[in-house]
Amino acid sequence: MGWATGEDRLSKLAETLLLASGVACIAASAIYLLVAVLPAYYFHGYVQGYYSILDYRLHYLVNRQPVPMPHTDYIRHVSLSFTISSLAILAISALSIAISRRRLPLASGLVFGCASTIILLYGLLNGYIYRAISLDLGRFSGLLGDRVIVRTLAGNITFVGVRLEQTGVLGLALNGRLMLALVATAVAASYASIVLVLTKSSKPLFDRIPWPARIRQGLVYAMMGILAFSSLASVFTYYPSTLTIAPQPPPATLEQPPYTYTCTALTRTSREALTYTDFEIYPIPGWTARGGIWNNIGDVAGAKGKVLQGVDNDRGLGGASQYYYNTKVSGNNWVALKTRLFSGTGYYGVSMMNSGRNRMYAVEIYATATTGYLEIWTYNVVSGAWSRHANVIIPNFNRESWYTIVVSYSVSGTSITITAYLYDASGNYITSASVTITHNNVFTPAYVGVIVNNVTAYFDEFILSTVDPRSISFTNFYTGMKVEVWDNLGNPVNSTTAPAQSFTLNVISDIVVGTGGDGRIVVRYPDAYLCGTLTMPSTDAILGGDAYALTTASIAVSLGSNRTSASLTLYISGTPQFTTTARVLRISASQVLYTRLILDSASAPPTLNLDIWLEGATSSTSITIRDGVPTTTSTSIVQLNLGLGNSVSLNGYFTATGQTATLNLKLELCTMPGGAGACVYYPVVIDAKA
């Protein structure tokens, strides 16, 4: 009876220990099961949704694009095994408790196995699964908070942050003291219960089994144990080779622009034209006729706009007809005009009369039915009539072609030297003539204009200047820069590459550019990218003989230590007449990226007018600021070229000097189009001044 009573006590104690171990196993496995299937984190702010080990639903706030968790996806098979094991332990632990009174040895063995497996689940969660979770969540470590202030060399930029809300079940699973207590209780109680069950047996189980059978069973149990631990070990040995994280360079970096200066002004430093006209109106203010029938007409082949038409009626000086600038001039000057014969056989060209308007020099084209000559004549100078002093045949003369006559004259005492140059409509040199006349009647021309004699002719682009009008002078250019002159009709006049700091550009084909108003001069960097554009108002013109000076200013670029932020100080034009254009940053991409530029904030005076855009595989739309107010705050998305073939460009001006504006920008870089995939933001601050 005493032994039976002791055996009953052992049974009750074993049942109690089994119950304690089973409850601990149920509690631990239930926590692990819940942490696998229920959300572990809720995301708020820039990233929204929930995250669990087996599933997650996360998206970006700005575009609703999904957020991937690559490490979680990679270990999903392990997470699924973890979940199934937790469920199995929960069920087997409950079963062991249920059968403990009827089948105590079996129940003790089951709970012993559950407790042993709980140890492995504890290590699997804390040593492997949670490390993968931490790697995925670590991507957002720099964005945690409702508002994130990024302090960079480019200044302080404020972003919408990410707020993580951890659920209670994950807190329980990661509570080291609680889980260790449950595991320790389960293991200790199960070990004690199995010892009591073995002690309770009147004879050891192995005594009833022959030795050969014992050896075979032992080997089977050993192989099963080795197989089980090998499969579990494979999980842990797999981790180091697949989740080793090495620092990687950023997918794109910001770089210095190709040229570290901007064009801020192209200033006309000299204009020596005494008068000019493109004969777009008639009568021309300040001009007068002496004989002839004069008018302006349009739609003349080869002309831009309207031209002056002169019909000789023999009522002017020397039996010809003159139309001239009725302001007395003096000194040694240049005259240029473009002319074309309409009908007749005779003379047409430049007239230069004395102050008494009774003597005249004339540089004319003499047109016959088939031939043309460049001639220099005087009237009432060396004789009381016409005298011819030079006669040069015009090669390949065409009565319907436009010709440009350029004349220079220089008077010294009783001598005058007249030199005439003839060019075709494209500005190509044809021929020239020169003569020196010495006589007491030599005079300095006072009234200069055009002449027709026995013909009807057209005239265009007249200029009277103290300097050679065949070219425009430029200075303060970098060698290799390019300059272009365009007329107001959108036609190119001429262009050249700066061979030195100072140079000239031939404009013989259009000395009074366009129709005598508007027009523009374009300045380009040495690689032909636009640097600036000078646009003439309708009340002004681009003329041969003008001189211009270019003003440039340095771009100061400060890049962050890893070249993912930038602060720029640059100068742009302080007048709407000149527009500054520049690439202010380059973007170097090491992988395919999709980017856009976002204006986060701006401090700008009402004098600022600016466009900012991106250039990659294509050009984006622009961020626009008009009168200091942003009207468009984001560019379109463009794909970046691999390497350095990408830039941030701007185009604009202030309407006054002494102005400053600060623009806080974010460069968004994403791995997929449409703002999808993984995205990063580079702060860019531009301080623009005039």
C-alpha cells in the first residue's frame, strides 16, 4: 500500500509538471503563431499600411505605389515553417494535456518534444526571422518621425516622415524575460515529468527489449535526431550567405556642372551708326527726296519685309533722282545698303552730296541688258558734269539679284579716297573698286542716301556709320564659346566660334538685321549648350558695327559628403532683355532610375521669372516661377541616362539687379517609373542672384 501511495503521488506530480509544461508550450506557441499571422507593425505617414511576417500591405502616400520588403519575401518559406511548427506545438501541447490522465507516458513524451522544439522556435525567431525584419525596417530608420528634418550642406529640408506603431503581440514575442521564462518552464517541467514517469515504472523499459533490438532502436533514434537537427541547422547556416549586408554606393550622385559659370548679360558697349533704316515705312522720318518717285512695297523676292522703291524722273541732282538722310553729317564714314534692279538700263546705288547739295559722289551699279559694273562717279566736282573714276565688271551679274554695296570714304584736305565693296545676297565678296580724287572741289559728304538714274530699283538695309558695319564685335568670351545672330523672323544671320577673348562676326548678308527691329543674339557654351539670349525690343535693332561685351559669373557648388545633396549659389540676368540658361548640376546614374524635381519651398521676390527642368533620356517639363510666384512645382518624370549624361537646368532672369531668391528643391529618384519602387530624395538648394 505504501508503494502504491508513493506511485500515485509520483503520478500526480508528473501530471502537474506535464500540465505546467504544456501550458507554457501553449502560451509560447500561441504567441509565436499570432506574431506570424497578425500585423506586427502599422505604418503611418509617408508609408502607410501594415506589416506581418507572412504578409504585408504597404504603399507610398504620394502615389499609392506598393512598398516591397525584399528580405521578408526572401525568408517567407522559413516564416511559413515557423508558423506551421507553432501551430503543431500548440495542438500537440493541448493534446498531451488532454490525455495526461489516461496515457501519462505518451503525454509526457509529447510535451517533452514540444518543449524541446520551443527552444528552436525561440532561436529561429530571434536569431533569424527578426534579423530579416530589422533589415527591411532599417530602410526607414532615417525617415522616422511625423516630420523629418534633414540637415545637409544644402540646408535644412523638411519631409513627411514615417511613424511605426508596434503591435502588442510582437512586443510579447520579443519580450526576452517572458519568453525565456515560458521556454524555461516548459523545458524544466517536461524534463522533470519524463524523469518521474521513468522512475514510476517498476522496471526500466529497456530491460524488456533484447540488446540487438535496443541497438537498432538507438540507431534509429540517433539518425532521426541527426536528421532533425541537420534540417534545422541548414536554416541557420543558410543565413550568413544570403543576408550578409555590405554598404553600397548611392544609385546616383550629384556632380559639378560641365561649366562652372553662367552668362548673366550681353551688353552693347558701342553703337557708331549715325542712322539706319530697313525702309519698312514711307516716308521715313528725317529723309527727303530730290526728284524721283519713291515708295515702299512688300513681297519682293529675296527681301525681308518691305523695301524702298525708287523710280527715276530726271528731276534730281545731275538729272538723276536721290532720296537721302536730311541731317548733315561730317567726318570719315561708312555707308552700306542692299539693292536690286527692277527695270531699265542705268545706275543705282549710294549718293553722297555736299552741304550745298550741288555736288555729289556716287557709288553705283551700272546695269546693261546683260552685264553689270561697279562704278564710282562724281558730279560737279572735277568738272561741271558727271565724271567716272572707277569701272569694275561684276562677275556673273544678274539683274534680278540683290547686292550689298559697302562704301568707305576718307577726306584729307583736297583729296578724298572712296573704296567700294560689292557682296552677293549671302554676304560673299564679289569685287571692289577704289579711287583717290584730288581737286579743290573735293568735299566731305554731308547728305547721304540712295540714287537711281534711268532705272527703277529697290533698296533695303541702309546704314551710315563711323565704323565698318560689315561685322559685329564681341569681347569677354571664353575661347570655344559660340555666338549666333538671329533676325526677328526667326532666320539665322550668321554664327561663329570664339577663337579668342575678342572677335568679330560677319553680318554682311543682313547688316540691319531682320526688318530693323527685334532680333536676338544667342550665346552658347563651348559644347553648344545654350548660355544666354539677348532679345532686342521692337524699338531697337541689331546692327553691323555694334560692339558687345559678355558678362559671366561663377557657379559655387557645394556637394554633400556622399554627393546626395547640393547647395548652389549662382547669378542670372538682372534684365528681361537677357535670359540666362545653364546646366547647374549633373546627375551621374549607376543604374536605371526615374527622376523628377520637386519645388519644396521658395523665397523669391516678384522680379524673378525662372524655369527649372531635368535633362536625361528626354527633357522634362519645367518648374515655373512667374513674378516670384511658383505656378508649377514639379517637373515630369524622366529616365536617367547611365553615367553623367543628365543635368538640372534652368532658364530665367530677374527684372532688376540686386535681387536674391532661394529655392529648396528635392530630387526624387525611383527604381521604377511613375514614382514606384524604392525612392530616395536628394535635397538641392539654389540661391539665385542678380
